[in-house]
Amino acid sequence: MPFGQSPAAFFVARLSISLRTTAPSIALMTVALPASTPATFEIKSANLPLVALLLKSTDLAALSRELALRFGDIPDFFDNDPLLIELAHLPADADTLDFASLMALLRPYRVAPLAVRGGTPAQMAAATAAGLVAAPDARMATAGTAAERERNKAPAAEAPPAPAPGALVIDKPLRSGQQVYARGRDLVLLAMVNAGAEVIADGHIHVYAPLRGKAMAGARGDTDARIFALSLEPELLSIAGIYRTSEKPLPEGVWGKPTQVRLVPGPDGDKLVMDLIKV
């Protein structure tokens, strides 16, 4: 092999040639032939972050109603995000799913259905026939400590990412019907969030006043996100899609008190835990 030449640029052919007819010895000559490298493209591996939709029912009419209630008044919540459809949570006796109709239902919310996993053989066949890619190795994000995720993280070869944008700060009270969304950052509120108002952040939510409306932190799946309020009186709390409404009473002792809300993994699934803040 010639020195200084990369193995990626050639392959080696080993030939047996007789150099003398009178001697029994055989010499081997190595010939380096340049490989043919395409001039117009390269193929490389890549990672793609996905939003996951965990389906619990094949009733598309019910799904349409609930999507409209959750995202109908937040038209820019998604930004043409690639979407994985998770079927493992469907009942064992679930009806056949119309994937073409499901994909048509999802696209107005600015998501791009791309892959599917967790279904029965029949469901997976129907999904791939509709143009989805089977992704059995995809993994859902679960709650866990930042230290645990740091230990499991492979060292990155790329340059460090740019610093995250600063928190969005709101210094006026939010009335019923008003909504604030901090995309890609934390949200800080210096005045009251009244009942009927909604505050949403991809990161943490800090409310230095009474929180009486709905608060949704970690809106894009950040399980480390938290909600902090000087007076916790919410209609709804949510972190990374795990939510709790006012229909289920808050733990004794935190109503109207300075409280932090965090997501904790457990044997029965992730749950919201509320701790008093000492001030």
C-alpha cells in the first residue's frame, strides 16, 4: 500500500504472478487501484430529533377534538417538526387505524408525520403502506436526573452549541384568555396569572406572583423543566406532557404557598411532585 494514501480512496487487489519459469518461487505484487468516488454526493449518518405522538385510541374524531382543545389556539406551537407515531399504548383490541386520515389530521398542526413504532404487524404494514417509516429502535424521553443523562451521553465531536436565548420576562398581569409561549427558553412572570390565562415554556416557568391559570413547562419534552410559583393556585399544571388539573386536589399544604413542581420517574410512570419553597 502506498504511504500517505487513505484506505477510503482505493481498494487493494492481490495478484499472483510467476516471475521465473525455471524457479518454483512465486512472488506477490500488490496493486493499488483508485476507488470511484461520486463527485455529486456523499452518504453520511445523521441524527434527527423527533416529536412523539403516543396514541391511546384509534378514534380519530375524538383525537381531532382533543388536539383542537390542546393546540387549536397555539398555531405556532410546532414548527414543522418531524413526528414519530407511537402505537404501543393502543388497546390490544383497537380497531384498524386509518393512517392516511391520521396524517391528514396532524399536518395542520405543523408537524410532519415521518415514522411509526410499537404497533402490531398489521398496524405496521398499514403504516408503511401509507408512507411512514418503521422505527423500532426509537426511544422515548423519560424523566431522570441531569447527572444520569450526562453520564450516559456520548462525547460529542461537534463544536459546543450557541448559548440558549435568555428567559422571556412578562411584567404585566395576564387576564383570562391571554396566552404566552416562551419557545426554546424559560418564562419569567412578575405579575399574576389569572384564571383562564395560559403560560407555556419549553424550559422552566417562574411565577413571582399567584399562579391561578394554566402552566405548561417543558412543552417540547424537557423532563428536567420545573414550575415555580409564589402562590400555587392553578387550573392545570403540566411538565413534558404529564399534567394535573384542578379536578384532582393539590397535596395538602401547598395550595396558595410558594411551591416548585417537578417531574419524577416511578414504577407506575412519571408523576408530578410538589415541594414547598422556603422563603
